[in-house]
Amino acid sequence: MMGEAERIFTTLQSQDDLTFLLHVLAFAAWKHHKQRRSEADQSAHINHPIALACLLAGCGIKDRVTLAAALLHDTFEETDATEPDLRAVFGIEITDTVLELTDDKALKKADKKQFQIERAMQLSPRAKLVKLADKICNLRDVTYTPPVGWSLEQKRDYFDWAKAVVDRMRGTHDRLESLFDVEYARRP
């Protein structure tokens, strides 16, 4: 007899891409529903994963695994979602891509940042696309709606760190890399 998780997974996998991605979005929104961004307006956190997915789709990325990973990329770091949760509902490919994008919470902040730089070129093609979109969206956020209390130096450090990560992934997607370069040119 099929368990509830297997039934949900089987049902989701048989759906068309739009319906599937709306289910992914609903899951991500449910998991992030209490979270706010750190800018002055404290917008809903879910706006960030949505921005990544929209950016990727706008750049011609139609792969449902990549778009789902973009919507879910912060779930392990920012919510109570677990690897078994995602595997049961969304399968191995999506979960593995999200895991690639997840920082190790046990590391100190400086070590997490260094690890992202070092690991960037080893990411799967899907994870690289999501990482590029994440860095583009984050630079836009730091430029237009920075976290409350960030100094000019913190903003510049973030830009330079993001560039170090992206530089390790060059050759992944010309349009995304060009968009990153446009955002980086706005470095404060």
C-alpha cells in the first residue's frame, strides 16, 4: 500500500510543469510564511525565492528541477523543512540540488562564505544556475533595499564576495553572468 508521501510525490510528478511549480511555490510559501527580509520594509521572505525563479524563467530556464530548486533554495537554512520532507514530496533531483545550495549551519559565517567560493565550480549545472540567480537578486537587494544597519563597507564586502563566488562559475550561462556584471557595476 502506498504511503501518503509516496502518493503526493507520484501525483506531483505526473502534473504539468506549471501545476507542479505552483505546488512547489505553495510548499515554499508555507514553510517561509512567518519570515521577513532584513530590509527596512521587512518584505515577506518568499519574495526572494520567487524573484530567483522569475529571473531564471526570464532567462530561458524552463527546467522544472532548476525552477523548483530556486523556489526551495532557502528551505533547509531558513525553515524547519528536512531532507526527508523534500525527498518525500519532491524527489531526489530537487532535494539534491537544494542540498548543494545549502550552507552548513555548523560553520562560522566567514567559513561559510569561503566554502561557497571554493565549492562554486563543483556545483551541478542546475545548482550553478540557481546560485547565479541568487547572487544577482541579492546584489539588487543590497543596492535598492539593503539590510537595516549595513554600512558602506558591509555592502562593498558583500558585492566583492558575491563576485568571487560567481567568478568561479563563469561559463555557466552567458545571460545570467551578464546580468550579474550589470548589478556588480552598481557596487557602492
